[in-house]
Amino acid sequence: MQAMMVGEFGEPSSLAPKELRDLEPGPGETLIGVRAMGCNFFDILMVQGRYQVKPPFPFAPGREISGEILKTGDGAGGLSAGDAVFALLPWGGFATHVVASVRSVVRMPSGMSFDHAAAFGIVYQTSYFALVHRAGLRSGETVLINAAAGGVGLAAVQIGQALGARVLAAAGSPKKLEVALSHGAEQAFDYNSPQWIDRVLEATNGRGVDVILDPVGGDVFDQSLKCIGFGGRVLVIGFTSGRIPTVQTNRILLKNISVIGLHWGIYLERDPNLVRQTMSALFALYEEGKLKPLISARFPLLQAAKALEQIAGRHSVGKILLYPGE
């Protein structure tokens, strides 16, 4: 088997291919032949040593894969060889084969492609947890999605629309605004324009939005707070801008707003039942045609560095995938 490995913390360009011994599943594990791998911003942070999880060297980044089960250990929980599945891993997904705990492996719905499966787990789970479990978004409310053409952002646009909310999108280029609009956003705003806050307020008749989902941080987060309405909820999802913002608490007090954090990964340990319930809800929306991952690019595994550099440079929309082979 082959994997793209990190020998020491550095930039994505430091990833290097390595031939590894064949894997065998232990009790409660499955061996999966990988068909597609999802790339995420936190893969870059893990390579750089800036992520909260720091695997021992050498390691392969990558947390989401899809493929076919080749073999199972004892206690496979009903999974068997030949099943089409996706898995959410702690790391190690940038490889042709992985061993995954049965607790992290999910059978794909009939009709779901391997590409969609590899692009589905983390971004849709994150967006659903944020909007439903953390913010309690209700039908008829207005939600503003920042970085609305990215993986999490685009998933949130689709989920917000499916929930009956009015979805406003913000992104950093005309191309990304078009992507958000084509996937369900009612209006879209370029946050490089100095007038974008005024335009959001105009779109809400001066009231402001009920919910903001922000994976960006930095200046975009600071500006977004001017868009929040009375009693609104601001979801802190991440800091792709590189700057972790602070909030003046008088703003929270004066508008009676809530600032809500989401670290989705910890639910895998703290409340796995809620993760499974959420996946069932997401599968139902997928099968109804209300959710559809956008795959903007696919790279061979050996070009993993190039794929991550696309994300780091903010050139990507939706999801970027890797696949085994040349």
C-alpha cells in the first residue's frame, strides 16, 4: 500500500509518498480499499503542526475516505467485505488502504457515489450540528453563511435552504458568489466590498440576520457582527483567515446575542449517538435531492500537496478530492 506521509511538521509540499506494509484489521476494525479521499483545511494545519491533534511521526493526514471493505476483524457490527462505505478517521486517510474502527465506518446510501461519500461526512455534519444542534435555526429565519462557497459553507447553504430558512451568502469573489447562488442562496455579497455590510442590512430591512455561520474569523468575523439582529446567534466554526478574533462583550449585551462555538470532532467521543442520528437526517435529505456535494477538483494521491495548496490559496470551491492511482 502507498500513503502520503509527513516526516516532520512543515508545509504541504513536504508530503512524500511511502510504501507501507499491508494492513490487517483487528477486532472491531475493517480494512478498506480507498476509492476517494476528502481534503480539508485542517489537513493543512495538521501537516503544519498547528492542529489540536498532533499524530506521532511519520503519519498521513486525511480524515475522510470512501471505498470498499476488503476484510473485517471480529466484531464488525454487521459490516462485511464488499460493502461500500465511508469512514471518518483521526488521521491516515491519504493512503490507498486504511484500517478503520467500525464505529467510524458508515454504509453509503444506495445511489451515493464514492466521490459524494468522501465529500459528505465532515462538512455536512459540521454544518448540520452548527445550524440545528447549536444555533437552533428555524424555518423562516434568516441565516448569513460566510465563506459560502467552501466545503462547510456550501453545505450550510444547502442545509439552511432545506430547513426552510432564508439563506444569505458571503464570499470573496464573483465566482464564489455564483456558486453559492446556484446552490440555494437567495442573495450573495462580496466581503471584499466596503459596502457589503450595508447590503446585508438592506436585504433584511435594517433588522439584521438571525444566525451567522462563520468559518473564517479575522476581519470577516468582525464585520459580520454588524449584521447580527437583536437576539441573534453567531456560530464560530473556524479561523481559515489565520486570525482568531475577539468580541467586545458590550456588543453581546446590547443586542442580546449569543456567540456559540462548535468543535464537531469532539462529538465523536462525547455523543456518538447524536452523530449517528445526524447522519440519518443528512442521508434523508440527500436521498430527497436536497443535498449535493460540489466536487470542484480531483487529484491523484501523489499530488496531495497540490490539492492542499489549492485550499490554502483559497482557490477552491466546494470539495477537493484525492484518488488512488496515477
